[in-house]
Amino acid sequence: MSTPSKSKIFQSDDQDVFGQISGDFNPVHFHTTEARRSAFGQPIVHGIQLLLWGLNRLFLEKPHPTY
């Protein structure tokens, strides 16, 4: 099993897919113009999407017992 990357750059396609799954189409996640008004100044990743990526990474790198 390969070691997962310690970083990820989320692309607009990632956001589009997650928006479809979650139903969250808040412009701060998708529209550069709207997101520019936020504290971050650019589109931001859905919080739960980031959490799920982190948990998946943690799960993949943690040793698992073999039976």
C-alpha cells in the first residue's frame, strides 16, 4: 500500500463533486468573485470535505492488525 500524500490541493472539480453530494452550493466554495469577499480571498474547501480527506489519510497510514 502506498503512503498517502501529506498535502492536497483541492481542485474546482473536487468542489463540484462534493457540492453535488452534499447539496451545499454556497458561493464561497465555488465562485471566485464571491469568495474574494471572504477572509480567505479565494474559494474555500467545504469543512467536512477537508475532514474526510484527513480521516482517510490517517486511516491509510495507520498500521492495521492482520488476522
